[in-house]
Amino acid sequence: MGKPQVGPFFIVFEGIDGTGKNTQVKLLKKYLNRTYPKIFAVKTTAEPTRTKFGNFLREQMKTKSRTQAEELSLLFATDRAFHVINTIIPQIRKKNIVISERYVYSSLVYQGYYLPIRWLIELNALAIVPDLVFVIDLSPDIAQKRIRKRFEQSKNNVLKDKREFFEKEYWFLQRINEMFKDICNKELELPPTRTFNKDIRFDDPTFVILDGDKSPGEIHQQVIPHVESLLQGEHIRITERYDFDAFYNSKSQTSIMDFLGKVSNNHNKSINSSLEEFRKK
């Protein structure tokens, strides 16, 4: 194993609920800290975020029907904008490794089941494109068993009664799992993004499908070679193609505020209040 390249690196784990994404994020962070203790700082994160707005979004996910996909898409895009600007980009500018449990691809498949992909991509124009995306492939029946067990073990009675609405039905899980794999296999066309660099696309990263039927340790062993290839410069580095200094100039900041304002326009008051709080930072 040679000396790794200088960061940053942005890695994402995706997949339907019950696939063990959080476990893989933790295992990868542990591996990187053990293997490169003095070379990289590793930041783990997740979507929806653990911010006040992200918590509000989680509550909305428990009560809204799938047919309200447009409103949920706006909520997800706003939370993601906060996530990118306040967490992901600052860590990338420090040359760190960022590992996210879920990202924009979850929106493209979950809301993309009901809404045009092109509209969702425009809505998520502030989402920078990662370097490496892992999708954990798991059969819906196993995923449902894991979800059921998780809710049965929960001490939160509200959580027991109100599963996130889009994780209930087998057919939906099956279709979402297939859409994740379609993105990986370039079978779902993703139009170019229009932010920062018009030549960057959401399907530019290296995508890897992991066998979710394996044990967590075995899945982790599938992950390591691909991460090492990224660190050694054998994979495409998308994050190198962004000019984050330009992103933070005053003109870009104004553009961001305009974008977020359009997202929130005529929608839930909680979005507007969160945006106002964000503007004051």
C-alpha cells in the first residue's frame, strides 16, 4: 500500500432502509483512523441532518403520505443545502475525508419515483458531487425484517406506531432498491447539474454495489479495496474539480440565498423561519 494522495475525499453510503449503512460508516471511519492516524481527519455525517431543521423533516416524514412527494422534496433540498454549506464543504476545504450516510441519491430515487428526475436535480443544485458512492443491495424481505426488529426494540412508542411511510411496503422497497442499482449501472439518466461547474454530473462518481446479504464485517471487506483505490488516486476525484473559494465569495453567497428563497417560497412556514435563521449566520 503506497502513500495516499492528499485529501479531500467525499464518500457516500446509500441503500434502502435496513441495509446497515450506519454500521458501514462507523466501520470505515474506524478503519481510516487506524490506518491513517496522522494523515487524514475523518468526518461522518448523515441525512436528514441532526439539525433543528433536519429533526423537523423527520417529523414530517412520519406524517406525510408519499403523494406529498413535492413538498418533501423541497424539505429535503433545504436540509441538504444546509448540510452542504455548513458541514460538507467546510470539511472538504480542510482536505478531510467526509463520509455521509445517505445523500442526494436518496432524493433522486425516493422522490424520483413520483417526480421528474430533472426537476429534482435542479432542486438539489447546491449538492456537490461525491467521489465514491456505495449502494448496499439488499432484498426487500430481509430489509423489512430488520426494520420490524428495529421498531420492536425501540423505546419510542411514537416511533413504533409511525414508521417512516415509505419503508412500509414490499413493492416500494423493491422498486427503490432497483432504482439505486440503476443509478450505479448508469441506466437511470441523470442530467447535468448547474451549480459551480456545469460539467459535473451526479452520475460522475465511482459507484459500487455491495452485497447486503453478507455480514457487516464481510460488507466492510468489500468496501476497503475501493476506498484504498480512491486514496491512491486510482478513482476519479470529483471534489478536486470544484473551486470552493469562489463558492464562498459574496456573489455566490447571494446566489445561495436567492436559491433557498425560491425553494421555500409559498411552502411550509418552518422552511421560511429556518432560512431566515440561516441568513443571519
